Amino acid sequence: MNEVKWLESAVFYEIYPQSFKDSNGDGIGDFNGIIEKLDYIKDLGCTAIWMNPCFDSPFLDAGYDVRDYYKAAPRYGTNDDMKRLFDEVHKRGMHILLDLVPGHTSWEHEWFRQSCKAAPNPYTDRYIWTDNTWEAPEGMNALIGISERVGACGVNFFSHQPALNYGYYRPHKPWQQSTDSPGAKATLEAMKDIMRFWLKAGCDGFRVDMAHSLVKQDEDSKGTIALWQDVRAFLDREFPDAAMVSEWGEPDKSLQGGFHMDFLLHFGPSHYNDLFRCEHPFFGGGGDASEFVKAYTANRDKSGGKGLMCIPSGNHDMTRLAKYIHGGRRKIAFAFLLSMPGAPFIYYGDEIGMRYVEGLYSVEGGYERTGSRSPMQWDDTANAGFGSSPADKLYIPLDPSPDRPTVKAAQADKNSLLNEIRKLTAIRAAHPALQSRGDIEFVYCVKNEYPLAYTRTGDGEKILVVLNPSDREVSFPFAQALGDAIYTYGDHAVRSDGKVTVKPQSAGWYRVADA
Ligand code: NOJ
């Protein structure tokens, strides 16, 4: 597999296109709006973008229900506008990943309409169907009573997202197809065609939705890993530079499948939530990071340290970071995110501490996620500078608080989170040890104790990271002398008697002279 060089120093910015910038006043964000703000993203120190699905869709799940993979959703612009966005990204030396949704389509997709027909046709086996209308596929929800064809169709997520057929790892019912059946293979080839189309159009790769879910009854993921290896072989032949990032949450598996990077997320056994989103998060000052570190280390060991794991500040599926982590502690949380291996992901608005908007009605299948998807707050003009539509036409209502954070205010305040992040990304960019591939060794991480300390090593440099979001002065044993600080928030750490002592609510990145 080809290494993708730019991933090694990448810092991603996730754009939820609906809510980023509306350039034409229709209340919804668009490609031209994103283009207008590329310089802002670059100035933040982000070098790459992940854009949520932006394809034609009935938008019952914010675009994760694709109706036509080959067509930009008109509300965002045309395919040519999207290509212009790719060009503008590249002109700035940045990269962009599209969101590929291979596991399911919208029930309005033409493939599904054809697949519902009784008469056999090229799409009959495109989805997972049983041969009995009253029998759902085991372990899945299903659509029943919706087709001329006899059978129930499995769904992957919401009821309007029929599951595409990539086969069963060990089929044992007549209607279950194997991964090398013609139907399953045709689905995979169709997905490769879609990837080919957008890579040719100029995107740099994909974030892959529910990448773990494709082959069914595949307990150890062997079938799904093999499927992704096949995709990687195709990419290596035709698009060796295409970057692949998985929503999987089990790096030992996804990385074997040829993904360059896998997310550690709020689901699965990663303990990611212990850090940012639970009753007592570690970065809230009174929690525990040890289970996270245990899981992280185990994952790293299992994946042979080869591929990358990435930790996001949040995403469109989680409650905003700002709900749980307050004030200066957010800076400490970013001093962590921006000093971990793998490429960090900043969810749009987290850099200014955008809040989770409480009490909203669900929009486009957002449900409780809707409050994390509100329009970006750029300035203090109408609609917070998001766009010129009437306020009641906004896709999701804005945070109504009079003191809602804005980019403009954050830029003007030298102590803002935004300016701290700019500082952190610039330092990360100057030190390969802190980037995706630098080694990590946890130095201090004790259950319910502070601080969290680890070293990052690379390119002949070793850096000690010490994070103390608690209100206590704390110490830990450390045998080496501390060199100069390349970053500090709060008071500088002090080393004496073989111990490093750090003040309450502080963070620091220190050079370490090798012993
Ligand atoms: C994960 C996506 O992040 C989420 O937003 C979506 O609803 C589901 N996959 C289904 O595609």
C-alpha cells in the first residue's frame, strides 16, 4: 500500500456543508460558501478537509441516504462547483476527503426501485433481500411490505436506508449470498466506479461511513477486511495516492483492510468519551484517562503501530465538546488533540467553542445530533454571518444565546481558543515528533489521577506533553531533564528531585534531552 505523505502532517477540519457558509441566501450552506472560507481554515492551521456527504439525496439522514452518487446535491451547487472547490483546496496546498457511504443508499435510489421489482433485473441482488416477506434478515431491521417482489429487505441504519449486498461471510440460508456471488461482486464494482468518478474529479480520498458493516454475519470482520483489501488493490492500481479513513473504531481490523487511518469514536470500546463526554470527563478536570490510555495502547499494539488512529474534537454525531469542557480546559483538551499521533480532526465551530444548541426539533434525521449541527457563527451581523436568508429559513436555528461565540470575536481576542489552536497547529507543523507518525510513550497515567503525560518522538526530537486540567498542583516521576518549552498554557512545569510538578489547569510541550 502506498503511504500518503500528506497524511503525516495533516490536521483535518470537518465541514458539515449544510451549516458552514451559505453564499446564496437560501438558508443552507453550499460549495461556494466553503470556498469563501478556505483561507480561514488554512489560517487555523488545518491542511485537509473532510466534507460530509454532499450528493443528491432526499436528506432523511442529512445526506447519508444517497439517491445519486454521481450528482452533487443541487442545494450545494453543481458537480462543476464541487470540482472548483477541489481546485481551490489544492491551490492552497490542502487536501479534501469526500464522505463515501458504501453500506446503504436512500430508498429513493434508482437501484433500490429496480431491486423492488418482481421481474429479475441487474439490481435484483444489489441489496440484502430474504425470500420471504415475513422474514427479516437475522440481526437487522428490515423493510417489509414495500415491494412487488417477495421478500424483506435489510436496512443498515434508519428504515429508509436499505443495506447494499456485499454478501455473507458464511451464508447458510438460500437467500444469503456469498461475498463472491455475482450480485455481491457487482455491488462492490459499482462502489469502485463511484470512487473512480470522484477521484478523477479531483478529490483526495474518502472518509468511509460504517466501513465495518459491509459483509454480513462476519464476526471477526474477515470478509469485510478482505473486501477493503480488494478496494485498496484497485486504488493502488489506479489511484495510489488516494487516502482512506474509516469510520470503524477497530484499527487492528480497518488498518489490515488497507485504510490509512481509523477513527477512535464515541461508540465501541475506545473510552474516547471518558475524555470529553461523560459525567466526569478527564478534560473537565475530575475524571479518568487511564481506561482510554489502556484501550489506545492495546489498539496501537494490535495494529503493530503501522497505521494511524485519529481522534476528533467532535463530529456531527456527537454532542459538542463545549457542553462538557469549559473555559481554559478546552485549550488543554486541544493541547492533547493536537499532540497525539494520527491526524487530528477539528469539527467546524469547535475551534470557537460553539455550543450544543439545546431543545431543537430534529432536522433531517439529526434527532439529538441536531444541536451539534447548527449554522457556523462567523460574526455579529444577521444570522451570525452564516448567510443572508430570513432567519426562519435557516436549515437549523442558530444558537440563540446573546453571548454566542463568533469567529470575529475570537480572532480579535488574543487569548481565545481559536488563537490558541492556531498556535498549537503551527507548533505541531514545525515538529514531526508531534505529527501523525511520531512515536508515543505514556509516561504517567494513573487511574483517577492527574496529570496525563506522554512523550512524542520523531526526527531526532523527543517532546514531553503534560496535561493537567485538574484544579490541583500535581507531580509525577520523570528521570530526564526538561529542555525548553515549545508550548505552555498556564504555568510552566518545574522539575526537581526526579519529579515534574505542574500547576492547576496547565498544559505544556517540553523538549526532552535524551538520557
Ligand atoms: C454514521 C454517520 O456519521 C451518521 O451521521 C449516519 O447517520 C450513519 N453513519 C448512517 O449512515
